[in-house]
Amino acid sequence: MKFTRRLVLGSSAASLAVLAGCAGSMEAAPPAAPAAAGPSPIQALMNELSTAYMREIPEFATYLSVPEEMAGGRYIDRLSDSSRAASDRFKAIIAEGLARARAIDPASLHGQDVVSREVVVTALDDLLATMQFDNTAGAGAPYIVSQLTGSYTQAPDFLASVHPVTSRDQADAYLARMQAFARNMNIETERHREDVAAGVSPPDFAIDKAITQLEAFAAMASDDNPLVSSFARKLAGVEAIAETDRAALTENARQILAMEVLPAYRRQIAALQETRGRAVHDAGCWRLPRGAEMYAASLRQNTTTNMSADEIHSMGVDLVNSLNSEMDAILRAEGLTRGTVAERVRQIATRPDQIYPSTEEGRARLLADLNAQVAAIEARMPEVMGRQARARLEIKRVPEYTEAGAPGGYYQPAALDGSRPGAYYINLRDPATEWPKFTLPTLTYHEGVPGHHWQIALAQESEGLPFFRSAILGFNAYQEGWGLYAEQLADEMGMYANDRLGRLGYLQSAAFRASRLVVDTGMHAKRWSREQAIQSMVAATGDEESNIVTEIERYAVWPGQACGYMVGRQAIVAMREWARGVMGAQFDLRGFHDTVLSNGATPLSVTRQLVEQWVAAS
């Protein structure tokens, strides 16, 4: 899984899902701000879970730069364990945590502890339900290796972009993690073979994309490989390490790459090529053992609702039709009256004034425009938010060696100690065809401000919110629902008042997310083919087919994840309009947003309870 989005952002119902590949047992960690009488039972449990999480996923501790004692000991030289035995042992930890949370009498709790118990029970219950399927990596990501799953999709970027090298100890730890990366790849290769033998194999197109990405990485010259080049750059800034030692350390990295990492890549490529010869083209998880149960569990986890696949599908169809009507009105105002909405949107997208060339100059101009968009909306945030985020935001390009299968954009949270800002990544593999100018403001509002950066920074900066909730737990419908709600909020703030095409981009984005409800349920519950899903989404959005292909192939290996966005947005909008109707002139938009964001990620049912309490107290 991507640590950037799947783990840190928590785009599965609980970002703990990645811990399905970990071992260990829970130990108590000291609470951030203990009361004189000590932590309550739910606080103590959350402290233990936080420690278990970071001990077993040391990458996460590195992302947030937490003290070693908070993470259960030294972590800088370790990676998480990909073995099946570790997965089984961690499953037992989740089951134990759930039993203990349920055993706590809610009547004995007060304040945030009441919310915490409900949040923890929902997170662990939904997570445990996705872990009941043999020979998979979990219902939400069944394939241990695909174009989006496996250590190769995350470890190189993690080492290059996140692992710090400011001392000899951290440099040695970097090399140890390179070796751990190779070991994990070998483990995952064997797990892939075992899963395939049990009937759990990625579809052929996912295997093809994975092989392409693995081969591209393996073909790099040693000194151009990010595992070596980023290490050398980091070492160059460490004056405390002698120049001869820096050269020796860099040579060690080259040797580990050549003798351990690249052989692991070649073994994984060979295993995938072997699988490819008998792989099927069916996109949906319905074809897997207990596939229907798997999809139901993933939908529940990703939406935190009991909506069925049919209900979600119908919601998507209705929203696509409504949004296409609004898009049609704008296109007519632009003088485009012939053809379908999708065809006319593509006409706009190919206009010369909407194209960033796929050159380094074009990419630099695109990034500069994104930074200007962030600055413009940040200046207006006091109008709609009572609390203001302190963490800075950087906009970065997705690493070139993963861009073939990576999403269009994603967010990486800031370090808790302020040593690293939040980062909004954008995929610039081919901006001339994939990023028309009118589509970009909405992506910025979703991933950056007032979307994920604002949302996660406020949670991290919330005083009194338990660390387990502010920094670890995530709920897809809440997290991604807020990102999509942020797009709507930007429209309501008038960010498109003088930008008709920008508003077209906003509506296209909403139609894109609504269409996800249709195609995800189509592939996994209604047995649609990959091609049928692609055609449906192109028709609904007018987006470039190359973009849509990447998205459809993503949904195929992350079943249910894409449904959380629009289900979550619709729920947040419904809560807001309910509160406005009850409060009338007393309704305070900033107060509503602070209520939704200040409590960190919550299941939608808990979010609704918090809004109801805010209304009652106002």
C-alpha cells in the first residue's frame, strides 16, 4: 500500500489496515497529556494501540518524527514486516483491541472518551472484517503485489523523500532499510505465488503495469537510481561525516542495490511474468474466493455505512445525470452545443490555452500555477474556518519511477515536529493530455486547501485529541468525503466567480467522483469488464481515456475505496444543511467546519452525532 495515501492519510476506513502485514503485541505508551489520576481505560487502550502501530509500522513513526519511546523503541533502521506470519499475529492484536474496547462501559466515560470508544470500536470492527480472507492482503487490497501494492510502490520513495540522513547513525539506518526492503520484496514474491495457487491473482492488466514499473526501476543506472542518488545528496549535506566516509557509505548503497535490491526486483518480475501467462482479464473481485463477501466488507469499511452495492450504484447514476446537466449549461454558454457533454468537455481540454506542454518548462509552469492557487485560497480561509492550520504545504511531482501506475494526486502529511511540511503530490507523466488548466484548481482544493492538508493539519494540531485519533486512525468516507466537500466549498466561496471553465472543472471532478460509484460497483458487484467501466467513466466525465484507464485499474485492485469520496461528501453536505435548517439565522459555517474537523477522523455516524451535539449546545 502507498504509505502516502493509504496509510498516512487513512483512505481505508482505518489506516490501521496496513498493519495487517505486521507482528508484535501491544505495550502501553505514556499518554501525551496524562491526567493526575492516570489515563481512562479507553485512553490506555489507544496509547497501547498507538505504540503497537508505530512499532510494527516504523515507516509511520518516521513520517511523523515521533520520539522513540512513543514508538515502542528504535525504529529508524527498520521497515514493516511483509510476512504472512506477521499478518496473522497482528490480526490477533486487532481482535484483542476490539474485545477490550467493547468491554468498556460507555456509561462510565465522559467527553472525548465517549467519542473515542465509538471511533475505536468501529475502526477495529471494520478492519477485522476485512482480514478474514485467506491468501489476500485484505479485502480492500486483495493482491500482495500489483501496480499499486507491494513494497516496490512505496519503499524507494519513502527512503528517498522521508528517511532523514543528518548523522552517521541515520546513514547506517538508511542502508539497513535498503536491505529490509529487499527482504520484504522477496517475501512478497513468495506470498504472491502462494496467493495465485489459492486462486487470488491480479488481473492481467494490473500485472502488466506492475512489470512495467518494476522493469523501469531495475533498468536505471546505479547512480541514477533514487536509492543511491538521494542517499548521496543527503550525505553531501552532513559535514559531520568525513568525505571519505560519505564515499564509502554511497558505495555501500550501490552494493546493496546491486546484490540485494535488484535481484529481488528480478525475482518479482519473473514471478509476475510466470503468473501473466495464466492471468484472467476480469477486473472485479467477484471472481476471487469469497469475493462477494470481500467486497461487502470493503464497502462497509470504506463508506462506514451499511449501503449496499446496488444503493451506491444508484446514487452514482443519479448524481452523474444531475452534474452532466450543469456541465451542459456551461458548455452551451461557451458556444458548444453539439455532441455529448463528454465530447464537448474534451473539446475544451484540447484548446491550446488549456494545455501545459509535457516538457520540463511546462511542468514547472503547472507547479507554479498550483502554488498560486493555494496562496489565493489560503488568504480567504478565515472567512470559512474558525481554526487555522499552522503546517505549511509543498507541492511536489510524483516520482517518475512510480508515475505510470500512481494516482493523479495525493497528499502526504507534515511531520508532527514541524521538520517537514505537508506535501501535495501531482502526477506529471503527461500534463499535455492529462492536466488541462481548467481541471487543476479543483484538484488543489481537494488535496491541499481547504482539503486534505487543512483537514489533517488541524487534526494533528488539535489540543486534547488523543494521538491515536489525531494522527493514526482514518476513515475513508470522512477523509475523502471532506476532500470532495472542500471542492464544493471552494465553489461556494466564489473561487470560480470569474472562471467559468474552472467551475466546469469542478463539476467534471464531481461527476468523476460520482462515476466512481457506478464503475466500482459495476466491476466488483455487477461483473462489468475493465473496458465497460472505462467507457462508462469517459462518457460521464469527458476526461482523457489515459487518465480513466489508470483510475479504473486502480479501482480494480483497491475494491470499494473509490466509493468513500462521494458517499462521504453527500453525508457532510446533508449534515450541514440539517444544521442550517434547525439553527436558522444562528447557523455559523465556521463553527460547523470546526466541529467536523476538530475531532479528527470519525465514522460518519459519529460525525453526525458531533454535529447534533454542536447544534444542541449552540
